[in-house]
Amino acid sequence: MSILRVENLSELSDERRAEILGRSMTDVGDVYSEMRAIVEDIGRRGDMVSIEHYRKYKPDITVADITVTEQEVRDAYEQVPESVIAGLKLAAANIEKFHRAQLEREMWSIEIAPGIIAGRMLTAVESAGCYVPGGTAAYPSSVLMNIIPARVAGVESVVACTPPKAGMVANPATLVAADIAGAEAVYKIGGPWAIGSMAFGTETIPSVDKIVGPGNKYVTAAKLAVFGKVDIDSPAGPSEVLILADGSPEARLVAVDLLAQAEHDPDAAGVLVTTSAALAAAVAEELDRILEEVERRDAIESALRNNSALLVADTFEDALAFTNQYAAEHLQVLTADPMADLPRIRHAGSIFLGPYSPVPCGDYASGTNHVLPTGRCARMFSGLSVDDFVKRPTFQYLTKDGLAALRKTVTDLARAEGLPMHARAVEERFAKP
């Protein structure tokens, strides 16, 4: 029996459709109160909360053990293979080039009417904190994706937090990536302790204006708990891909792309929606064949069985409608003319067009950002970008004649809303001394 059976999109029950759309969305309800208590405790007691937690890694831990030293960075360069360092530098250059293209003009204005000028300016947040997952695995690519857009945006102070391993040791590749990206400081601290420290500030870690970066449900809950004290990026959950296809792609490539997402963790999701029943059947066979040789098989099988699907649509319009409803973190368009289909995509975190644009390119080195909305959040959130680190205050300048032209409109509306001093603030400018 195949790991995934082929299903007809039009014949899905309401329950099955909801199951596919729901995939493994992150639910922080069961841990939110606990995470909020931790971050609030950090707000009161600072570093000591983290010190108490990390004694399990280093019994004689001191506050000094939290901060990555210059010597640790130098040592990291000696431990990381030259090929990896070269890869990080190339990826960093591409990421910076793409994100620099996102910069808007710093200021613009228009004449609304004679004597009335209004405009908008662009200013960066002063400080940002980047959360980099770690512990059992290293994600140096996430370091680049979080820090470089902030630097390009003009953020003055950018720090990073990453979970340590036993002995309060940070992953060397993470430290090299942070150095390449331009982090001002790196702190060996993870989970809600990192989020709370960056939100409230401690004796060691400065408070920031915005916290970005993916993490598990404990990190997500902590970020939600400090939202309002600081800004945060969109909530992040398990990785996911949806592949929109006609009958043109190779089944082998589609299967490999689905497996590449499934190997992230057991909660990952991979969905194929295609107009070709033959392709779907061939992909099912390829999945079974390739599964025999993969590493991390248990995690992959769990992701496939619980959160994945092979769907055949009656028409391409039906496939496209489901694609937009699914609102995938990663969307691959494997059709005969993907560029022609691109304008019809409404909801996706990042879109990969054609057979030579696999998702790992965006994960690492094509320049686009891999910090993306999951769990259908692409309906209202975008991936991390320069835009996340800037503010856009508006301004206006009115001459006396310009104010006179608006005088009656403003005063009438102010009085209608029961705000007479608002009206007076205008009238007083025309009163004789």
C-alpha cells in the first residue's frame, strides 16, 4: 500500500478538505500561560531567570557565559569547513542584493490642494533581535535571513540569540554566519528566555524594538506574549509546500520535492494538486520507491501520513482555487508556462517557478527570504523583508490659505463628533490677537 493514496479534489469530504487545509498548524494555547510567566519573570528579575534555567548545561554558569566572545567567533571560523564559509558568504551576497532592491525612496510628498502638502517618510526601527533556532540542529542560513534585511533597512543595533548546547557552547556555523551577516552581538540563550530577554532587556542583553525569526511553539508563544511591548514578525509553524502542476513535470522531481519538505520534522506538510491523474499516480509510486533509501524516514513518513496529500483536480481552475485557499508557505508552480500562471497566485509565502527552482534554493542562496508565513497565514502575512524593519510616518505642511480651505470641513466634522476643542484648534489660527 502506498504511503499516500491519490484523491480526487472534487470528491473530498468537508472533513478531509479541512484536514488538508489545517495541516499541522501551530497551537500555542497549551503553553502560552507558561511562556508568558517566564517572559514576565525575566522582566522582573533579568538574567537570573536564564541563569537558573541553563545551570542544566553548565552548573557553574555565570552571566558572562551568555555572551559570545570574540575568541569564540575566531574559534568558530577554525571549526567550520572552508566550503561552508564560502557558501555562507555567497548566500549572504545574494540575500543582500535581493533585499537592497526592496528599499523604497526615503521620502515623498504631493500637493493635495493649493497650500496643502502631505507625504510619507521612511525610518528604520532602532534595534532588532533575531531568534535563530539551534540546540539539536544548526540553522546558519536563518542567521543570514534574519540579520541581513535588518542591516539593509538601516537598523542601528542588531543582536541575535541562539540556544546553546551542553557546556553553554554555541554552534560554530551559527557564529560564523552571524559574523558574516553583521550581528552586533550574539547571546547563547534560546526559547522564551531569549524572547523575554530581548523584549524587556536584562543586565546583559539589550531590549529591542522588534523580534524576528522562526522557532518552535514555545518560541512562538513567547513572542505572542511580548507583542505590544515589542513588535514581532508573523507566527511560524511547521514547514510546508504545495506543488501546483499540470502533466508536464517529472514524477521523480515532484516526489523528491515533497520529501524535501517532509524531512524537516514530523509535523511538516507536502501537497500536490495536479490536473494529471497519471502524474499523481506516478508520484505515489516514486514516493514509495525513494522512501526505501532516505534518512530520517520516521519523521518523513509521519509528515506524509498526517499532513500531506496527492490531489487530482478536474480543471486547472479548480487546482488554482485550491492553491490559493491553501495559502502555502512554499508554493512550487510546475506547469508548462509558470510565468503566465504567476499573476493568478494570490496567497503564498514564496513562489518557485519551473522545474529548476526547487525550494532549497530559496532556503539557502537565491536571495529571497526563507522566514515565511505558515499555516495559511500567507493570506495576510508576507515573508520577512526589509519592510519588517522600517516605519512609514506621514507628514503634512499647510499654509494659512491651505488651512482656510479646510477650515469649515474640519470644524464641522469636529463638532459633529463632539470634540469642540478640535474645532477651536483650527479657529484660533484665524482669531485676531
